[in-house]
Amino acid sequence: MKFCPQNGCHKRVFRGKISIMEKKKTTKGTRRTAVIFLLILAAFYVIIYVVPQVSDIFVETYSAEYGTLQIKDETTCLLVRTEKTYTAPAGGEVSRVIRRGKLMRASAHIADVGQTACYSDMRGIVSYYYDGLENVCTPDTMDNLKSSVLDQIQDSSENKVKSAAEGTAAVGDILFKIVDNQQWYLVCWLDQDAVSRYSEGTAVTVDFQDGETEEEDSLIEMKVSQVKKQGDQIRIILSCNQYYKDFDRYRTRKCTLITSNTSGILLETDSIVEEDGQKGVYVVDKLGNYHFTPIRILDQDSSVTVAEKNYFYDQEGKAVETVSNYDEILRPGAKAEENENENEEPRAGKEE
């Protein structure tokens, strides 16, 4: 209790109660500060982690992966060879002395008919298949061939591949054939938009895979001998001096012409942009920002591009960081400029 001089009365002052109220006010202020701090942290979290993820819903990306780009054309080819059939000089029982596929010199003893021995007069591979086109589809006549010949051959029963006489033969029956394996050809016709992929003197891998042949045996390296326009098509003549075990058996063959087989980082062709004369793509970082990343193109078609992996050397000899496996790449149509950090520099070269 305290005396009040103004009115001469005593006034009771509760100091303890006032202290408790002041303490409660301090506690409420601390809680308010803590809440504000947590809200700020939450806002930062949303800005850093949530907003990029939400924006990704509206911006399409894809993952770059290491792989192989194979550029190829599927077509039907005509096999052209230097070859000769041999007929039975007499009738009788046939005995094959040399197996099919064996390389023989000229004047080799190939077969017997009755008591008569039959010899070859040219070097080459022994074959027991023929189709009657041995003197029609030759290296000397192939320059005159047109695509219609494929239909004529496939529709003609006379030109079906047949087996040479076996068991017994009559006079004039075909006994065997000798095929020159030193140089043989494939002739095929493609749409004109394929012309840029074929240049005389360049190599092409031909795949004869048919489900019956082992894959390693079906691939043959050939050389482009001629590219010629014919109507609305181009005619390609490929030459080869390698042995292919069925090259003597078929006249026409479905095959795949592989003009490119390049490995690297696979990118979608339409995601490639150009900045200051440098081709590149936009790579998305972990914060959702997009960075222009230069690339070096190894090969491409209309939909897929294969590029160097990790780094490449520019014209000045500097190592330039480029795309890596599993980089997230911005798809075309997205506005990278609106998302890219303005202060961020593109990946630059470094001195080696």
C-alpha cells in the first residue's frame, strides 16, 4: 500500500500483476516473430522448390540419353553378278564333286553326268542355283536397268530361282553355275529425298537380315558406285568384293541400306536452337532455370540428332562443356528466356 499526496488516501499497487501482464505481452511478440519467420521460410521454400516444379507442368522437357543414331533406307535390291551356267553334255546320273560356296579356279572338275566329267572355264564360286537371268542382269547391262525390272522378275514364274539338276539329268539340263565373287553389285531405287545420303565412293552397310540368317553374317560393307536420277526416283548401284554366303542364290532381296551409324548424346532435332552462330540446346538445372548449352552435331535426321558427349573442342582448341547423359532438355516451343537467370552466363570454354 502506498500514500497518495494528491488526495491524501492510500492506494494499493499490485506490482506483481503488472509484471505478469508485461511478460504475456513479450511472449505474444516472440510468437508473432516466430510465425513471421516461418512464413518467410515457407515462402522461400515455395519459390525455390515448388514454383519450378509447378512450372515444369506447363513446360515440356525430355531426358538426353547416350545412344546410336542409325540412318537407313529399306528397299528391294537387284543382285547383279558375272556368272555362267553349265549344262549337261549327256544324260545320266549326276554326281556333284564340289560343294556349293567353294571358290574354284578355272578348269576345275565340278560335277559328273554318267561317265562324263564337267569342268568350269572360269574362276569363281560354285553354285547350284539359277534363274535364267544370268545373261540379262550383268555388270555390262545394269546401267540400262529400270525399277520396272523388279516387278517383272517377281511376277515371272520363269525367273524364279531354281535348283540345278540333281539325281539324274537330261542333255541340256543345268548342272551348276560359277559366279565371280571378285566384284558383284546391288541395284536399288529410292525416293529422291534420299539422294543427300548417297555419294559415289562412300561406304554403305547393307543388312540382308531375314530372320533366318545370323545377324553378324547378314551385314556387308559395300561402296556406292553410281547415283543416277531416274524419273521421280534415284537409282543406286553398290559394289562389293566381299563374299556373302547367299549372294549366288537370290536375284532380288529385301535389304536395309545403312548410311550412318553414329553414337553420342541423342537429342530431338527440333529442340536445337542457335545463339550467336552457335548451335545448342537449353539444359534445365535443379532449380528449374534454363541454360543455353552449346553442342557439336555428329549426325542427324529430321527427328533425331546425335551430339558429342560431355565436352568438345572448338575451332580455337578450347574444351567446351556440352550436354551429358540424362541432362534435362527443353523441348521446342517453351520460352526459355522467361525462365533463364539473366545473370547466368552460358557454359564457356576452358583452356586445356
